[in-house]
Amino acid sequence: MFARISTYKTGPDTRRDNPADDVVNSVLQLPGCKGVYYLDGKGTDNALSITLWDTEESMVASRQAASRIREESSQADRTQIVSVEEFEVTASSLKD
């Protein structure tokens, strides 16, 4: 599995509720996308999005579409994109 982590700078005008359903659905419809997380750094000026991909190829193939979605949602939410990094997931575990 692979992950793309985007870091955002937030401000006083940043929309801090849940991301719009159409944004989440747009990401999830990209081929190979396994999931998406949004993290709000409460009390800070940081936020993160993490998208998970089944293969490195699908993550790479999604770059252009993901960039467009990220730019559009960043404008709508009034955030600034600070960085976008890609990783291989070498371990994962979720507890119920």
C-alpha cells in the first residue's frame, strides 16, 4: 500500500468542519484509492490529508487529478498547500 500526505496551513477563515462529500467522493473514485483521512490540528495552524493507494502505479497515475482536487478544495476551505509527499506504507494496524 502507498500513501500521499498533504500538509496545509490553516487560518482564521479556514472551514474546519468535515470535508465536503463531493471532495471525498472525488478522491475515492480515483482508480486504486483505498481510503482517505483528513486531520485537523486543533489549536494549531496545520491540517493534513492522507490518501491510501493499492499500488505505487495507481498513486502515481492519480497525481494530476489529485492535484486538481487538492487545489480546488484548498481554495474552498481557505487553506494553503504547504507540501505533498508520497510514501510506501510498511506497516499498518487499526484496532476496533
